[in-house]
Amino acid sequence: MTTPILYIVVPCYNEEEVLPETSKRLLEKLTSLIGRGRVRDESRILFVNDGSRDRTWEMISELAGSDVHFGGVKLSRNRGHQNALLAGLMTAKGNCDCCISMDADLQDDIEAVEGMLDRYMEGCDVVYGVRSSRETDTAFKRGTAQGYYKLMKAMGVDLVYNHADYRLLSDRALESLSGYREVNLFLRGIIPLVGYQSAEVTYERAERFAGESKYPLKKMLALAFDGITSFSVKPIRWVTLLGAVILCLSMLAALTGVITALVGRSVINWTLTSVWMMGGVQLLSLGIIGEYVGKIYTEVKDRPRFIIETVKLDTGRTE
Ligand code: UDP
Ligand code: MG
């Protein structure tokens, strides 16, 4: 296989505190890769500004002006991590042989890039970065994440355990990914569906070295919920099942009511209880069905998932 062009795609939302250090470390890494002949000189580090409200875009523009290896994509507004990442990946598509996505805070060890490239050179189209431990996470984040993977598995969704959005994709995989048109984007669930030969590379996850998490609990829950309802219809089936069970139980309760009344003994008001239960089940079912109807609504509108305002990228390619 010939020496590849590598694109490193980094979504950034209000990351002015980490960008100077991140760009320095990434450029060092890329320069060393180029120097050792592992990747071609046309390789780039592509920052995607996800509608930041701080100086992030100014800094990205400066970087792009200072070194040809930096590139920037500016989204017209904040569209969230997954969409920002996709915008970067789609900009890389066609310009690179493979691309690696990672977070701006460098919590994912950039040394794993070497292993990913090795696997790519061996013929893998997808290489997942997998954390070896979660010691640096808070107990809460660790617990919820672990529970989530288990839940997704129960729902029949194929996820790579302890893998976030640190991964290598070949240009061919990017091309295939572009065929997935969904608006409710959960890349972790889509990539395994794209297929091709894949491998895993493990690394230690560090703590965020500056700034604070751009993933508050609310965003985390939204992503988790999207992951479930975009990939599995099992919740609907569970609700149906629950409805059936509750219906049987309340019928039994009604029967008990009738019999005890005939025998002439005082009864607990099972009938009322069952009405309340049914009410609860119906509300729950409606809510879940509504969730899917809402998804259909956003999907049929087929709105663009991101709008790129500016691209600052010198691909260095002539053709
Ligand atoms: N991010 C983004 N748009 C958002 C929120 C986050 O592009 O609306 C980026 C952020 O800049 C970072 C990555 O997504 O590069 C992961 O965010 P963060 O490190 O805050 O998440 P955590 O590691 O705490 O899960
Ligand atoms: Mg982080």
C-alpha cells in the first residue's frame, strides 16, 4: 500500500483554552509521521468550529494561515458534536486516504494514532480506539456509560464497548458513511453498520487538560436517547408487552372484585387501582410512540445536518 494522506478531524466547541496546546501537540505528531514517511505531506489537521461563542474560530483561522497542515471548517451555528464531526469527515472525504477523528481536549491518547495507521496499512477500513480503563472518569460517568452499553446490547444495537468517537476511517468507509442520510445522528451506532474489515486499538484515556466538559448531563442524555431510538424499535415492543401484561392483571383484579362482591365480603378497590395502572401505561406508551413519531417527523423533513459557512483548507493537491 502506498503512503496515505491522513486527515485528523477535530470538532471544537468553545475550546479556546485547549486549542493552543492541542494544535501544538497534533502538529508535532503529524510532522513526526510525515518525517518518518508514514503519511504524506498533504496530510492535514482539520478543526471544525461548531458555532463557538469564544475565540475558537479566530484561533483556527490563525492556525490555518500559519501552517499549511492546519485546516478549518466553520459551521454556520452550533449543531452539536456528532454533526460537527460529520461535517469534518465529509470535508475530508475525497481529499484523504484515511482520517482519524478525535476530541479537541486530547483526552484520547494521540499515540494511538500509530497503532491505527498500522491496522490501516494492514488493510482495515475502520479502526476503533478503545479505552483500556475509565479510571479518570467520575464514578457517575463510568457507571452510566457502562450501564448504557449493556442497555444497548439488550436492545440489539451493535456498539463497540468503551469506544467513543476516536477512530480511523478509510476514504472508502467515509464514502459509505455519506450514504447514511439520517438526521438523528449517532455515529457510534452507524459505523459498525457500514461494515468492512475493522480492528481495535486500545489506549489510556486521560483527563481533560484545560477547560470544562462541553457535554453536560443534558447533552449526554440526549445522545444516549438518540442512540436507542435511532437504532432500536424494541422499546415500542416492550411497551406493547407491558400493556398486555397490565391488561391481564387488571382483568384478574376486576374478576376478583366481582367474585368477592358475590360472596358478600368487603373488597379492596382493585378496579380503581387498575384504572390508574392503565392510565399510567397508556401515557407511557403514548410518550414512547410519540418519540418515534417525532423521529419520523425530523427524518422526513430531511433538513441539512450542518451548514458550512467557511472552509480554510489548502489540500495541496493539484488534480
Ligand atoms: N463538541 C462540539 N459541539 C458541542 C459539544 C462538544 O463540537 O456542541 C466537541 C468538543 O469541543 C470536544 C468534543 O466535542 O472536542 C467532546 O466534548 P467534551 O470533551 O466536552 O466531552 P466529554 O469528553 O466531557 O464527554
Ligand atoms: Mg472530553
